[in-house]
Amino acid sequence: MTISDQISSIDTSPRHPIRLVANRTGLTVDLIRAWERRYQVVDPARSDTQRRLYSDYDIERLRLIRLAKQGGHRLVNIARMPLDALRDALSEDIHFSSHHDNGEVQRPERPSLLQIDARAQTIDAMLFAIQAMDQHRFDQLLQQGMVRESLPSFLEEILAPLLQELGNATRSGSMRIAHEHMATAHLRTFLGALRYRESFTGIEPKVVITTPTGQFHELGALMAAALVSVDGWLPVYLGPNTPADEIAASAVQCSARAVCLSLTYPADDPRIPTELTRLKSQLAQNIPLFVGGSAVAAHSALISRLGIKSPASFREFREELRKLRDDQLETNS
Amino acid sequence: MTISDQISSIDTSPRHPIRLVANRTGLTVDLIRAWERRYQVVDPARSDTQRRLYSDYDIERLRLIRLAKQGGHRLVNIARMPLDALRDALSEDIHFSSHHDNGEVQRPERPSLLQIDARAQTIDAMLFAIQAMDQHRFDQLLQQGMVRESLPSFLEEILAPLLQELGNATRSGSMRIAHEHMATAHLRTFLGALRYRESFTGIEPKVVITTPTGQFHELGALMAAALVSVDGWLPVYLGPNTPADEIAASAVQCSARAVCLSLTYPADDPRIPTELTRLKSQLAQNIPLFVGGSAVAAHSALISRLGIKSPASFREFREELRKLRDDQLETNS
DNA sequence: AATATCTGGACAAAAGTGAGACAAAGTAGC
DNA sequence: GCTACTTTGTCTCACTTTTGTCCAGATATT
């Protein structure tokens, strides 16, 4: 423990049992012990019956070490680092991680027929649960889907098609408005909860996400928020129907590095061009504006004229964000 | 028990038998006695025949100790903690552990000056976090508030005033629209997640909750949904802006025992009377219709003419629901 | 009379401990 | 690209501590 750690005043008095540490760090009990045995990651005090007793300091270190490991560090190298060194290492990672954690972005895996079938079945089952007004079942299916797929492919392969079907079925009258309402409300909750996941270090770059005036459908924006959060961005979500001036002001206030809008319905709202133009003119040059959603097609001319980015897929969107982050890293250094 | 506990309004007069304590805390009778024997977790008064008599204070402590244990604390360490220390320990945990079940309690609270002050401070801190666009802090405060209060009083004493202030500040221009938007979006997620934390057995009576056509603000309806779930109802939440026909049809499809609407803004929407009349006429006689929210006042004449219930407070609302359920229980048996 | 609570003790399940084994994943050298 | 080696997460086993449940006989409540 270094001087600067002492100053930052994290409690070092030993008092927490291993189970609590496991809960708070997301590590397993076994793993915490293994790390201690092999690398002396921590050296907890003991109770009079040999139970390990950890301090808040230990917990914070373990949490950071887990994150650093996730970012590709070797345990041997980081095991003995004090807190501040870990934080430093981590803040560099955040930038570089994009090069390494190429999950499924660079390798656009070709789904097997089996997989496609399974997805279709899941979507069918969801539609059935919705018609039956069985919220519990619907939620269960959503959770299962999340486990089976990575978040990006879950959004792209399950949720997006589901929303599509839902829209079709409602328009054609084969599904009641009430069912569609219920499903939308539930999805709103579900997607909202996805957004803020565990690893939050406070140094993530921010991106403002919302929909412009007149656009009340927010599911697209929420999907974007969930998506960027897996790549280490912190989404600042403003909800739907936000005036251009307000969006620009928010971007400034929280020093966002990008702004992202979802455009869906109504696609021909005359306010869309106005708001886009206004927003783009108020944003600093180095803050790119992204748009996505079904209504983008109706405004493609304007969009390209204004220099707004409109990635064609989630994958492309992530790619653009990644580049953006790398560029800014270079400019900084 | 510390000074601040004494002041903080929880009744310490001994009166509850052990059985009731077990029911309210979710612990077994044996366990409560074992904890007392081994760790002096509580020290209940005794009747003249040696029966244990617990106070509300004891119950609350036992409930929190159960939660703390679940979070990984060891009994030895938390057994003697006073209430406020337990709450502090728990609110630290909450931040990390994502899910914890929420044994509900209803206790009639008699707020002291200190408590009112604490609540006002919480609300202020929330408003501050919102202005700073610090979503993380805002969320943290919400989670803490949840632990410090029972859900009903959290909704009534913290969230409702917060929304009020938020509205005032936005109208008066002292808060940006963007801030209000962000806060609303975050609250939407938070309240949505509250709804189905409770254990679900499949035999709960259902209540359809929504807002009528033209009413887009859904936070009130979500608060109602969270509230009823505490009392063992299953809310069927349809989201905002649902046509009367659809509401009625939903009530039929899921055989709801009640329907509940939130009316807020705009209060003078001409569609409100139409929709209320239509909905009431389509609902079966034995399905009561509840309305709540700030716009109720503007339609009180119609509401009483139609025989719609409009409880004046959350407490009254719960009371009505309770009666309703008891009545139906009797009819069934 | 049936039900609930009390005390104290006994017992068993759960969780923690140390040492070690093992397989999957990653890395290095060729 | 392919072994050989290292790293790392998980599991097992025998043993101890902690914690939840059950029981028996006595007393109290309804």
C-alpha cells in the first residue's frame, strides 16, 4: 500500500469474510483463494479460527485486478500492484482494449442453420408469450436469450427481428395493441437494465444517446446504449424526444465524444431535418453524430450532406466507435 | 440501540409474538431464537409468562440482518450492530450485488424531524446528481433510498417529492430539459426493475395498470405497479397511452381483479372523460377501476359519478386493494 | 384439547481451510 | 502450424467452523 493509497483513504481494517468479497468482486471464492496462494494477490488477516478477513482496500484491489485481467494482463504482472498502479494500468487498457477484444466483430461468424433455427424458435416463443400476456414467461425467454448469445448478437439477431415481427403483427391486426404495448413496456424495462453493467471505472469515454423531437420510440436508442456499454463506453441516455439544443448542451456538459440518435417513427416527420441540421451545427467539429433506425433511409440525402454518420449495422457502428476512440488516443498522446 | 435510532421514529415498544416476527422477516422461529441465543442478535422483552415480545425496531433489524447475511456478512460481525450501521453496511453491498430479494414490510411510520430532514437531504442530493448528469451517483442514491425505507414510503416520501421538484425546476427553467429527460429515463428503468423482484408463485391476483390514451407519462403507473407487487398482487403493466378498449380486453384476458390508471399530464385532455366512461362501461361490475395522479382533481365529478375509485394516498390505495382481496377470498371459500 | 412457545441440547448441512489434481486456454519456440 | 510449456479457473478430499433445523419435555395460550 503506497502513500497515495493512504491519502485516498480506503479502509484497510480487516473485517470482511471471503463470501462477501466474492459477492462484491464477482470472483468465486475458490478463485480468490487460488490467487492468494499462487501470486499473493492479497494477504488477508485471519480471525482467531483461521477465517480470512479482508479490508475494503483488498476488495477494491481484487475488483481492479479482475478488470485488468479481463483487459488481457497477466496475473503475475499485476498481482502485487498497489491500487494506484492498477488504476493507471487500467486506464490505458480502456483505450487499447479495442484492438484485442475482437469478440465477434472482426470475425463475423457465420451462424449455422441450427443456430438460426434456434433463434427463430426463441422469437416465436416470445411472440407466443406476449399474446398470452405472460410477462413472466416473456422475461424468462429474454434472460435465456441473453445467456445464449453475446449481447450484440442478441440485440441484432433476436430483439431487432422480434420488434419487426411485433410491428408487423400489430399493423396487420393479428396482435392486439394491448399486447404490443405490454411487450414494449417490458422491453423498455429489460433494455434499461442492460445498460449499466458491473465494470464501471469512471474513466470511460461518454456518448450521448437519445431520439430527437417528435420521435417517441426509444427502444432503438436503448439498444444502442446497451451496445456501446459492452465496448467500454459510458452511455449518457437522455430518453426520447429531446430537442436539438438540449442534446448539444448535454454533450458539452458531460464532455461526450460522440452523439447518437435513433430515428424510427414517424419517418416523415418534418421536424427530423430541422432538428438534425440544428444539432449538427451546434456540435463541436470533433464530436461525430451517428444516426440509426428505420427512418434513416428517408433522409439519407440530408444525412450525407451534413456529414452525419449512419452505420448500416450494429457491427459497423461498433467499428466506427472503435476507430473514434483509437484516433482520440493518438491525438492525446 | 443508538441515539439516532431512538430518534428515528421506529417504534420500540415490545408487542409482537415471535411467530409474527418470523412471518414478517422471512426467518424461521427456531432461527430467531438460535440467533438470540448464540449472538444476542436481539434481546426481546418478555411477557409475564416468559414469552418473547418484539418491537418494530427488532423486526426491522432482523430483516436487515437477514439481507446482510445474504450479502456475505458473518453473523458474528453484524449481530450487535444498531439499525443505522446495518443500513450503511447494506447500502455498500447494494452498490455491487445486482440482485437481492426484498422481504416486504408494512410499518406505519411516524416520521420525526430528523427523518424528514434526512429525506430532504436525499432528495437534494438526487437533484444535484441530476444537474451534474451523474447517472451513476443518481442510481446509487436511489438504491440507498430503497434500503433505508420500505418500498411504499420510499415511493411516497422520496420519489413522489422528487418528481414534484423535478417538474417545478424544469418549469421554472432552473433545470434544463435535458436533465429532466435524463432523470425521467433513469427513473423509468429503475421503477421498471422494481416491479418483478418479488417472488412469483403464479397464484397472485392480477391488476392491470396503465395510462389512458393521451397520457404519456408513465412513472406514476410504474410506481403503482411496484406498490401493488409488495402486497402480493401481480401487476400487468401495459405501458402508457392505452386505448380504453384495449385495457378492458386485457383485463378480461388475464382475468384481472382490478384496473388501475394513472392520470397526470395534460390534466385537461378532452380524451380523459371519454376514455374513462368507455372503459368503465366495458369493465365487468366486479372489477373496480382505480385512478390516481395529479390530474384526478380535474375530473372528480365524473369520477365519482361513474363509481371510479380514487384513493387519496398510496396507503388508502393499498387499503382498498387489501379489502378487495379479502372480499374475494371470502366469496371463494 | 389442540396449538404455540420456552429452554437446552443434539445433529446435520453449509461454508471455510489447505493441499493438490486436472483440463482448457494461452504462449513460446521451432 | 505444431508440439511443449505455462497460466489459470475449477474441482476434489479430508478436516474444522459456522449456521440452520429438529427434538423433548415443560409451560402457556386459545
